[in-house]
Amino acid sequence: MSRIRGDQAFDLETASVAHLNDPPTIDPDADSDAPKSGDLDKEPTSDPPPVFGPLLRHYRETFAERMRSRIPTLPRIKLTALALVECMRKGGYAITTVTLSEIESGANLPRDGRAFFDAVTPCLAVEKESAEWRALIQCLAFDLVRARAGIDVANTTVGGGLDQRHTRSARFTRQPGRPATFGELVRMYRETYGARMRARFPALPDVKLTALALVECLRTHEYPITSATLSEIESGFNLPRDPTAFNRAFAECMQFDEGGPEWRALESYLAFDVVRARAGDEVATLMIERPPVRM
């Protein structure tokens, strides 16, 4: 992870402690996520400490330094949590001081990441496209992926690389050789399984990997899933309950090497969909590199 540049030093490495590499605890028996109510989703308490909340609190506490850099004669001021909540409410984002406290402590993440981000940054005097603005986006994307897909996927897809990624045009478009979603990539890999196998073994007859056959293979590799759930994943309606376990079992069925280009593509598209669902297309495209896929 890179060091965040801002008014004062904030180090992502020190924000995440020694057990950073421990994966989140997720029930592998549940194939899909049930909708959650309320403004926030509770994050598993066994996860490594988040980085978005502490950086958000850091920006609130250093609000005076940013303002004095613009208005040197400004008297000493302090932005309280209550004042920040009132400012966000005026901007059209309903939030309570309790909710803000939970976000700043890392106990929760915003339910609507993009709306929260757009409301809070003007109140913190964080200018769009500034180093602080990009750092906050990176931390939000990192925590969203970490909570949903695990620390390894977050480190691979979001951690570091901020300086290169923020210059990309944030537009969610379908490009040649590039699926739109994680589910579409899964379906594409399944439907081209026969062609890949014939490329390796020319004498093989024309074979197809049906959805049912893939379900049976995933179960063989200890990922319990139903045909209905696989259909939801492939259609982009849902994501795997345990993404890391799904990717590992899927790679075994597809005969992909762990860490190979196909594996990295699965991680990237998964991370993209996680961030897009919670923070919008712009943030996802800004932070997640989706490689073109070669069949």
C-alpha cells in the first residue's frame, strides 16, 4: 500500500495491523447475500482494521490546516462530528452522529458509498482530484473490496498504484475483449472451455461445459452452490458469498493456474463489481484496472 499524501502523514501500513493477511470469516454454505436494511452494512469484527474511517477522521481533525492554507488569517477552528453531520445533511445526505462515529472508527462503511463521498468531501474542504480526494477514494475502495472479497484481493486490485490509476477516464463502458461484469467473465470462461481444451488437445471432440456440469465440478472442489445461484452470478444479479473460495474452485474446474492471468482477471472483475455496487461506476473505474480478456 502506498503512503497517503495530505495535510499530515497518514500511513495505510500503520493503519492496518499485524493480522492484515487474515481473510474475513464468511459462511461458505450460503451462496447468495440477503439484502440488508439501514444506512450501513455491518463489517465482520474479525477483519483487519479498515483504513477509510481513520483517514476520514484524520481529514476532519485537520480541517483547520486546510482552511488556513487558503485563508491565512482564519482564526483557530475545529470541525466537530456534529458540525460535519449538519453540513452533510444540508448537502442532502441524511446521517446521524452515531453513524458517523461508527464509520470513523471503522466499525461500518457507508451504505451508499458514492453519495456519502460526494457529501462529505466538500464539508471537509477536500478538493476534487486533489491528493486527499484520491486517497479517500482509494481507502473507500480498498475497504469495500477487503470486506467483501478478502485482504489478498484488496491488496492485489486496489492497494498501491494510486498515482497511475487516478488519471484514467472514469467511464464504465464495454470495450472489445472486455466483459462488463464478473458474472459475464465467469460465463465467458465457461462457454469457451471447449475451445481452450481443444487448443491444448487437438484430438478432443467438440465439448461444452454446461452450467449444471460446472455446478457439479464446483461442489467437487468443496464450493457448495446451486444452479440457480450460478445463474444469478453469471447474469450479474449476484456475487459469490465467499469470492475467494469460489474463484479457487472455479479456477480448478477451468484448469487455470492460481495467480495466472485468468485468475488475476477474475479478481479484478470481482473487485470492480464490489466497488461499483457500493460506490458507483466512477469510483470503480478510477480505482480498479480490468484487463482485456484473451480466450
